Amino acid sequence: MRKSSNGNSSPYKNDMTEGKNAPPSSSAEVPFQHRLDRKVSMLPHRLVGVIDEGTSTVGFSIFTTPHFEEIATHRMEMPLIAPKPGWFEQDAVVIINNVYRCVEVAITKLPESFQKEDLVAIGITNQRETTVVWDSVSGKPLYNAIVWNDIRTNHTVDQVLARVPDQNKNYFKHMCGLPISPYFSALKIRWLKDNVPAVKKACREKRCKVGTIDSWIIWNLTKGSLHITDVTNASRTMLMNIETLQWDPVLLKTYSVTLNMLPQICSSSEIYGSVTDERSILHGVDISGILGNQQASLLGQMCIKPGQTKNTYRSGCFLLCNIGHQAIISPRGLLTTIAYKLGPNAPVTYALEGAVAVAGHALEWLEKKVRILPQASDAEKFAETVPTTGDVYFVPAFTGLYAPYWRKDARGLIVGLTHHSTKHHVIRAALESICFQTRDILECMYQESEYKFSKLYADGPLSSNNLLMQLQADTAGVTVFRSQILDPTAFGAAMCAAQAEGVDLFKFDIEKKYYENIYYDVFLPTSNAAEQRQRYGKWKRAVERSFDWAFRPKSSTMTEQRYQLLASVPGSLFCFISFAMFVHSMKK
């Protein structure tokens, strides 16, 4: 880990901070600027903290203002509980205890020139869709938190779909921007009510509270005086109307959720109240920002203008495109979500969201399953040994393909192999597959929003791969701006909390050309439009060849669908038809 000249530890490689791919005079709206060029504020110390609650870790970070240098942080691992295959839970008590512990340790790490009293506000960013139910009297959880990627509600989805016209999974999309899916909180709440006796009893006695992780944290920090969430988290529940920004009566009735269970929906940036729990060292500090983690990343990338798009490169990829103040309902499988609402009286900003299911997972597969890559982190070194993929294409459709294809029957394949193909070509093709899948989403976003993308903002652990970033620029034909903060989630939440009215330590300004508190490495496309079209055309052909691999021929065995069809036939009619067929067969 390199040390910068001011003594602070920097997690970035030398070529990342030196702007290896930045032109001498960039015409980009957010020009590259060396981290050490930042101005040092001479104002009194005013700090902002962020509780960053993710799927695998919980952390607390402390930032200076107005330049938002992270000066102290502490993180703890969050174990997952898997009682059955596909079921994922977390202990909500462990979550809040880890939050308190991270706060305590981070504050002890403050440099000598700072003290706890300099902390004027905190923000919260959290894993989305993960759902907690608790007793409003005792304050104790009624069940473990059900994590966002849990699939136990598949049967519950079928029950809901059976009651909507044509079993259309997008039936409520015009209301909530989301398809009927196990992914979202409403189905998790419904499952808890149907299957957990303690939850049923608490609901009958009107003492059951439910919320996403942000609500659970704030309930504890305020000793139960605040039961709130923000619009970004509420937009992931499948219960909020994305136009009115209120819990929708039709959706509540559909999923058997009562209004008294739910938190009040607030903006993403306002002073909601202060910490009153004596257990916390934050006692008396204002809570002034709440954002779901991907929305926090969008703000952390300064994507505050319509058309600006960020991609977080991890095991999968999360692409969010700012689409301004009008919601766009996508028929192509993209999600419509709330990007942010920076104050009670501020306009709401929407985003289109698309996901690449397999990004870093493809490299892990090459490492652990095929064993042609020693470590996933070696992908750049191996791929750089060949100038191209040698016309090899890798479609990592391990569990089907998401937007814009939505083909559950697709399966992974590697095509274009010749006698001269090596593992290096395959590894490079795996990196390119991430870029091509990202372009698929960008093309879809362009068709939906009509914004022509000239740049893509990148972050996430996988974005530290310089070759991947260059391939992304060449594949999509856009300039890639890689944030020097590889995980801008806490950074975005800190700015959101700092700009709340009453805190007033920062202001997002859509008219600004650049911000002094964020810097990028720039990767310019080196391929021409004809090359991009030709390569992308071959990718599309490879994708088409992946279709129908999971196709199963018709079987005479009894399926659930056939059973339901037969069960709907009246018994007397079934007996009559059976008797008639028997008589007919005897005549032959």
C-alpha cells in the first residue's frame, strides 16, 4: 500500500493516481486532478460520519469537510446464516452491535488534531431490500433479517402472480417500477407474516414493526422514537408508489402489509433527529442522510445530471443512469428506482437500473472451477500477454441472461476457439464479456431514456483492473472515468448528510463543471466505430448461440402446472370424460 506525501495511506496503485490514461488537456466535464492538488481547508474542523452497512461488512467512516477526506474508519465482517439452500439471513442484533462497535473504534482512530465533538452529523447507507421485523414494545427482532438475495419467497411470488391478470410479473410496474420478484422486501414481509408465529402474533396485537436495515439502525439509535426510511430504500420494497412517494394502498393490500407496520418515508437528506441511545458514543449527533448503497454510489460518482451513468464492478455489476425528474417505466426489464431526493422540498430524481449477473464471478469460475487462472486478481497480467482474444467470445450465462435478453434457458459458452487459442485468450475474453454485458445494458438504457452516453463512471473492486477499464472504453465506445475512490458508497452518503438543510456543509450544484473533492482516471476509446460495431455484432451472435441450452422436452410426468390444470376440472366432468374414453377404447 503506497503512502502519499502527506502521510495518509492510499490504496491506489501508482499508475492510478498519476493519471496514466488522462490526456494532457482533457475536455471532459470532470477533468483528472492529482489527489495531492487538493486545497487544505483552514476552517474549523467539522466532520461527518457514515454508517456503511453492507451485505458482508459493517463500517463507520469519518470525513472532513468540505473536501471529504476519509480520516478514520473501522469495519467488521457480517456473517451470513444459511438455514437452507438459497436462504440467507443475518442476526439483526449483531448488525446493530457491530454498528456501535465500529463507531467506537473509528472515533479512537481520529488524528490528534480532531476530536469526537467535531462530528456534527451522520449519514447511513445500507444494503437494499434486506428486511427486518421487530417488536415495537421490546425492541427485539421477531426473526432474523432476510437478506436481499434470499429466494425462499419463490412460492409466495407464484401465489401473488396467480391473482393478477395473465400472471404478468410487471403488472404493478407502473406503480412501483419493479417486477414481482423475490428480490424485493414486500415478498419477504408476506413470507414472514405467513410462516413465523411470532410475527403473526405481533401483527394481531399491532406491535410489529418492519423496515429495511436503515430503519432498524435508526430505530435503535433513537430508542424507538423514529421509525423512518428514505425514498431510495422505500423504492426497493415494491410497496411505495414511485410517483406519490407514499405507501400505495393497492400494493399494501396485495402483499397483506398494514400501514402501521411500516416506517414513515422521508427524503434522503434532512435532519431527521439526533442519536438518543446512551449506548452509543454518537449521543446528541444529528442524523441527516439516508441512501441505499447503489444510490449512494451514484451520488459518490457525482452523477447528478440526467444521462450520467455509473457502473459498479464487483462479482456482478450494478448500472444506474440518472434520468432526471420524470420516471421512465422500462418494458425491457430495467428497474425504475429513486436515485435521491435531497431535501423534503427538493424534487425527486429517478434512475434506471440494470444488473450484470456475472462479472467478477466469471474470473472466479476460471480460477476455482476451470483452474486456468491462479487467482482472479491475476486476470489483467494474463490477459495482457495477448493483444486480442483471437476472436474468442465467452458468454458467462451460468444461470441464464438478464436484461435485455431475459433468457432463463441460456447457458454459458466459449466460442471461436482455434488450434492457436490459449488460456490467455479465454481470460481476455472473460474480461471482454463484462464489457459487452455492460454495453448491452447501456444500449437498453439509451433506448429507454434517449440519452446518448459519451462517458461512463466506474467504481468497485474490479475497476482497479486497468485493462478491463480500457476494454470497456473500446467495447462501448465511451470514455470511462474511474473514480480514485474505488468504493464511493460512504463518500456519497457523507456528502448527502453534509448538504442537509441545517447542516449546510456542502451543496450539490448541477451547474458545476467539476468538483474539487473527487478525481478520476480517464480511459479513452482507442477503437473506431466500425471496429466496435463488428466486435459487438459477433458478441450478439455468440449470445444467440447460448439460447435454448436449458430447454427440456415435454414430459408425461405430472408437473405443477398440469396438476393445477387438472385440479381446476370439476370432478363429475373428469369422471364422465374418463368413462367415455374407456368405452371408446373398448370398441376398437
